[in-house]
Amino acid sequence: MTSADGELEDRIRALLDARADTASICPSDVARAVAPGDWRPLMESVQEAARRLAAAGEVEITQKSDVVDPDSARGPIRIRRARTN
């Protein structure tokens, strides 16, 4: 993992910390926070960072509010804090 990867993970955590516990964020929120003028090239890296955090149990990847497998998800995703039931 590079320092840029760590920065993306930290930014995901920070954006989630700034929202309600039940809120989620879009990967583009993270990319825009890191590089407002040229955020699109960061999208795959942000999604990879989210997958790492999901594997560590910190976050969940969702589609239409349902938790999905980050490795098989296709299409738009959201990132939220992991929830314990």
C-alpha cells in the first residue's frame, strides 16, 4: 500500500466521521475531496481503498442500501460504516 492509498482510506474515514452513523458516501465524494479539479482518474483507486476497508471490517459496500460483495459489485456503489446487528 502506498501513501496515496493510505490517504484515500483516511479520507473515506474522515468523510464518514463527518456524517451521521447511518449515512453513506459515494466514492466520487472521496475523489473530489482529494482532487477537486481532476477527480475522475481517482475513482478506481477510491473503490480499491473502500474494498480494503471492507475486507478489514471497517466499512460496507452497498448498492440500493443492500450490502454487496465488493469484489463482484458492478455499477454505482456507496460506502458506509460497518454495522453490527
